Amino acid sequence: MRSGDSLWSISDDLLGPASSDPAEIAAAWPMLHEANQDVIGTDPDQLFPGMELTVPASLTTKDLP
């Protein structure tokens, strides 16, 4: 994770260029937060450089058609 990253921006990157629909990103970032709540905590805006997040399989581009 780098300075300025957010769960929204990370989800957008994970979904790939074909999935830049805001509705898809809005549905995806909570899954990323849920999978990493032990690292992030309850506030999804509290991200810090150097945090290592686990990416749910459903958010990887390899799973997209």
C-alpha cells in the first residue's frame, strides 16, 4: 500500500481497466475491507503506507470474463 491509496482505488485497480464502472467498485471495496478488517480495523478510511492486504479471489482480474 502506498500513500494516497484507498479501498476504492485499490478495488478499481484490482478489477482492471474493463471494470471502471463506479457501481462495480462501490460493490467491491466493502469486500476488500471485510477481508482485511483485522489489519484495517472498523474504519475503512484508516489505511497506512506499508499495510499488507489480502485480496479476495472475487476481486482479481483473472476471475473476470
